Amino acid sequence: MSRLDPTVKKETAYAALWVTALSLIMEAVFLIGDWWTPAVLLGNMAGAVTAVLNYLLLGITVAKAVSGPAEKAPLKVRSSMTARLLGQAAVVAVAIGVFHTNVYATLLPLLFPRIGIAFRPMIDRKRGKTAVEPEGSDLLD
């Protein structure tokens, strides 16, 4: 088994940080609104793990595609996207259908990495960086 690329590790940790923080906020909203049940926690956990795993698999795919032949890179990324989307759908369907998790708590964490990515330029600008460094985020250093 090959070692995980350091950039993939760092970027996945960045996404996991955002997923964790936003999951805690979501749990708090459910608690404050008096809508919290164990199904919310289970759904949040299923969605959060799925979101981080999806981001990790995306990073691994992109790292492999970049290091391989350039003409095969788009096909690798596209096929990975399809497989990851189907995997996410399967996990969500099982979580909601079989384990009866809360639908919102299961689906919302899938959006959390995108929120972190959206805030990335603002955070980098505030830290004095003009662009994302090729070696990944230094927020976790």
C-alpha cells in the first residue's frame, strides 16, 4: 500500500475540521429547537463520515490522475465522481431507509466540505496568503 500524499492528508483534515465544526453547530440547532433525537446524531455521523470519505477519495483520485498520463486524467476523475456519488447515495439510502436516521441531519453534512472550501479564500486572505499553496492548507500546522 502506498503512502497517502501529504497534500491529500492536509486537505482532508481541513475538510474534516469544517465537517466537525458545522456538525456540532447543526446538533446545537437541533437541541435548541427541541428537535433532537438519537436519529439526528446517527444521521449526522453517517453524513459526516460519508462527506469526509468522499473528500479523501477525491483527493486520492486527483493525486493519482495528476501523477499519471495526462490523457487519462479526465476519465479517471469523471469515473471516480460517478462512483463516489453512487457510494454516497447508497450510504444515505441505507442510513435513512434501514437505520431511520433524520433526513436533514444525514444530508446536510454532505454539503459541509463545500462550505469550508467556499470560506477558504477569505481565511487565506486574512492570513496574508494570495493563493492556496500547492502543499495544502497550513491551518492545521
